[in-house]
Amino acid sequence: MHNVGTLKKTRTLFLLLSYLSVVLLSCNGGKVEQPSLTVSMAAPKVLVVSFTDSFNPDNLVSNPLKSTSSDWVVNARHPQTVYVAARSRDELPKTQKGDYPIETEYKIYLVLDESFQNGESYMVSGPFGSTSFLFDDKTMFCESIKVNQEGYHPQSSVRYANLGIFLGNGGSLLFPSTPAYKVLDAKTQNVLVMGKAEFRGDDTKVEKNLVSSGEYVYRLDLSAVPEGGPYVIQIEGCGVSYPFEISYTAVEHIAYTYTRGLYHQRCGIALQKPYTEFTRDACHTEVGLTRNTWSASGKIEVDSRSPMLAIYGGYHDAGDFDRRPYHTIIPILLLGYYEAFPDHFIDSQYNLPESGNGLPDFLDEALWGIASWEQLQILDERDHQRGGIMAGTETSGHPEYGKTNAATDSLVYGTWAVSEEVTAYGAGMMAQAARLLYAFPLWRTKAQELFDRAMLAWNYLDTKMTDKGFYTENTETSAMLYASLQLSLALPLFEPQLEHLQEKLQILFETLATKLLVEDGYWPQQYRPGNAYAQIQTVHFSSYLLTQKPHDLMLAETLKKLVFDQADKGGYMGFDMEKAFYPQGATKTYGWGAATAQGRYADVYAFAYRMETDAKKKQSLFDILCQFGDYDLGLNPLGKSFVTGLGVDQVQSPLHLDSWFTRNEQGLGNVPGILVYGPSEERSKAEYQMIVSNTLFPSWDKLPLQRRWADGWSLVNNNEFTVWETMVWNICLYGVLNTPTEGKSSTQ
């Protein structure tokens, strides 16, 4: 096992050496202050000069996007050609005047007629300053090599980096011959592995609905690289990649950071040391009992006379602090993955306040997700909706970025009305949690409490059904599918005498499974793994496939085959990992959050992996899971880690209110574990969002879909996130990939 600090130190040293080797001599003759220049490589003979406007574009002496060959000199010679690119890299809060200050990064690609020589000094001069550097292709960074910037899984038989050149308005380049590469020990620079790149094909086309990279894509096989690291990939005359590991420690650290992202989004609790450095006071500990009719875009004004309800549990959604009905999927996923992979989760794994209580931390986090629904359940015996669960909390508007964090939010939140759908999901998650807790003798009191709440919720639903019985047209939903299954499995543990009710629930589940799964249901009550809008997810019926004695063995086998068939065809997206240029998973739609939801695309493969008995097929499924995990951590066309706290080149300006304060007032950086939406096909027309997307050059519509991203919090469809659309799915993916060491977290 390698200490995760080794990779962190290597990254820091790598960046420092790169910076020192390329900034060095910024000269401007004592006139207007010039930006600091950094240089890197994009390809042999292609030097990249990068700089920013430091939030003040008026300080630039000219428009960088109009650079020409005559503007630049490298060792007294003009480049043959110059290409340019730009995108925002940071954004400040909105000013009192209504401005959105943006820092834009420019890249000038200087195409030379000669290769760079190791050991030779170079002076680069242009309108924005000068810098000198000593060229060394074992230390010079090459932006065209894309790697998982944390680390690859040692057990995966498919590990690779991608090589793809993109020169802004110059597009991509083909290598004249297939390039060779070496894998070096990042500290000693010793060569461990040598190989020839594999040309994967032309992915340069830009057209509607085509999720392309804009590159001629080459693959650099890392399967022969031994466990260890940190390593870098070197291409002679071009430079090296970011450092990476092949280690269980890296995988453990990724899982740790992802999962603690949920902890950092907890609502109704103070975030404190020793559980985190990213501290804040308790937030949103009471809500108005308003019971407004649910609306996806609605707001709630809380009357000052409204009774207040004490509450904790659940999570902040994104750049705001509501708890939404969509969040029911979070504990359902955590419970489903825990049930499928129980040996992957242990106590004291994630340094939570509950660590050491005898439960696996993953299960503790699921219970936190359930807690808010417990408190939103109507318990008053005089209430005609007793047992029903309110659909979450909302307020009258959005808190302002840069002025408010979760603990200082002064808006008053109210509750949505009781929802039959949320009540059914709540009944299911409480019954499933009760059944899983029953395995821990010290937790059977809590298990009984949860089961009683599940039955109370079910009894409320029962009063809403017609005299036709448990099965009516209105019950043909994923929520009722899930609730009937979990209650039927929990009843023998808690109320074994209720055999008649158990049988009814079994019949209801099997009827719904036949209608909605075997016969394919009706939109949106269909199983389309990878599609966020299809209501049925694998975890809504996976318990039936894992139980030792399913009530209907033939149905269980049919449902297993359905999962395997979906995995074989690549889920809803029809994604073929073997033919793909990048492991992005998204092919059909590329809307908000589709770019970084690899955990969602991996879900069907995860459960197929769990049920597969053939060793070769099982390994193939595992390899697919690992590749999905690589994408958000840097193995993507932008070479960007879309996860805060992971990787070298991370997103800087997520739409996360707490992060503004931890980064700019506490000096800690962004709160770790946030997975932003990433690129998207459609461009928002909202003026405040276009301020960020306008920085892109080439412009949004001219860029390949996987490059339509700019760093700035107000560009919501790129830099917002949700706990339920992006974060929890990747948490579950790395829950499968990580096998913990008993009693030891990755930070120890």
C-alpha cells in the first residue's frame, strides 16, 4: 500500500517544477504590467503559451485571439503558424453594480518548424511578455496526454491514457507516424514500460447530438505498468503527463473523497473537526410546516404564524439548500449498493461523526439520507394523512453566491405537501434499512423503529387505494414496485405472523415487475439504465435478485436476464466501451449532468458484475466499471478533473456556496467531493450564464460537445451539481471498486 501523501507531494513538486521551468523571466520593460506566462507542449514542435487576464482584460495590450506569427518569437524565429484558444478559469461573486467578474485564460499555440531539443534554452517573446526555459521532455508538461490524475485500479486489466491534440481554432493534428511513449517513475525518471500508441480513429467531427472530442485519438496502454507510482507518461520531444498511480491506496482515496462529498452536503448539522477541515455551523434546523402543493420550479413563502418543525438529515441539493423529492434516490442507492457489496463497507471507513458506532459508515450515510424523510412523516394520530411523508423543503428564492453559506442562510424554508410517491419510496427505504440493520444486534431497536415507520407509511398508502385491492392502475410505479418488495422482505423479520400481508405484497411486487420490467411498462415508468428520467433504477428491484429465496424463481431469473441484456447493449445510451474513444458513457443525450454521470451509466454493469459467475465475463465487467471511473478524474478530452479535491487540474469555480468561503476566507480550497455537471450540448441563453460561456474560443457552437465547458459558477449548466444526479452515482461506483482495509481510512 502506498501513502496517498506521496502522490500529493509528487503533484505539488510536478507543478512547482513545471511553473519554475516556464515562467522564469517575465519581462515588460517597466511599462504596463504584463501577465505571467507559462509554457507547456501540445505536440512535437507545438509550444503552448498560457496566461490569464487576472480578472482585468483591459490590462492586456491587445486581443490575444488576434495573435499572428509575426507577434511571437521563439529563439529569434517566428513560428510557422499560430492558433489560439480561450475559456474562463475562475469567477468572482456578482458585484453591487451587477457585474460578474471573470478571469479568462488564453492559450497561444506556436507551431514551429523545428523540434525542441533536450538541454537547450529557449526564449519566448510576444505582446504579453517574455519567458525563458530549459527544455526537458521528462519534465515539460504535455496537455495532450490525458490520464486519471489520481490513479488506476491495479485489478483492472484495461488501463490506458489517451493522446489527443486540440489546438483551439487549429483543431486536431495527426502524428506523421504512430508515436512511441514511455512510462517513467515520476521521482527517479527511470523507464518502466515502453510502447507504441494505438490509433483509435478520427473523432474530430462536430455536429448536433454527436458526443465527440474533436481529436484524432491515440491510446497509450498502461496494462503492463506495475502497481505503484507516482508515474508519468513521456512522449519524446513532447513532454509528460500529469502524475498518477496504479494503487489500491489511490482507489481508496477516490472513494473516500467522493463519499465524504455527501457528508459535506449534509443539512441540519454542523461540520466540525476532527471530521473535516471544511467547517461551518449547523444549518436549517427547522422548517415551517406549510405543506404546499409540490411544484418542480415552485417556491414557498413561509408565513410568520406557521408552526415550525425541528429537522435534520438529508442534503443540500447544489448551489442552494432545499431538500427535494428527487433525493429519495440517494439512500435507496446507498442501501442497494451496500446490500449488493456488503464486504466493501466497514465502520470508521470515512471519518464520519457516526464512525465507531458498530455500523459500516456507508450505512450510516444512508441513515442520514433517510433521517429527513423520517421527520417529514406525519405522526399525529389526529391528522388524516398520518403516515404520509411530505415531499421535502423549499424557500422563497435562491441564496446569493459569495454572500451566504449554509450556516448563514437567513431564508425560511417550508415543507411541501404529503406525496404518495415520496411516501412509497420512504416506506421502501425504511423497510430496507430496517432489514439491513437487523444484522447488527445493537441496532435492532432502530431497525424496529424504521420498520414501524415503513408500515405506517404503507398503511397511509393503503387508504388511498381503491376497493380493487393492492393493485390498481395508479400503483404501476417504480415507487410502489420498490415499496412492495422491501416490505415483503422485511415482514418475516419483524412481523412474521402477518403472512397474509406478506403474500399480498409479494403478489403486488411480482405483478408490477411483470408489467413494468418484463413487459416494459410505460414512460416514464420504465427501466432504462443510465437515463435519469426513466423512473425505474436497478436498485428498485435488485433485492429480489440477491435474496436467497425469491418468491417466484422464474421471475427472478427473468429479471436477472434483463440486467445482463441491458449491460450487453450498453444500457439506455447503447454505449460500447470497446469501440469508444473516451469512456464517457453518454451518447444519446448530453444535457445537464449527462457528461459526468459515469456512475449512472456504470450502474447496470455493477449489478451484472455482482451476479456474474463466469470469471472472464466478471473481469470484463469490472474493467468497464474502472474505465467509467477514470473519466471524471482527467481521462477526458479537456484533461480536467471535474471533482473538487481530486486530481491536479481541478474545476476551480463550482456553483457551491460553502466553497466560496472555504476557498477565499479559510484558504482551504473548494469543499472536496463535488462533482460538477461538466460539458453540455445546449448553451444557456441566460445573460448571466452567457457572460461565462462567451469566453470560449472557439465559440460554444463550434466546439465538439465534450469541450463545451468553461469554469465559472454562474454558468449553471456546466458548474452546478446535484447530490442525486451526479454525486451519489459516482459514490456508488467507487463503492464497488474500493475494498477497504479494516479500521483504516485512506487519509490515515
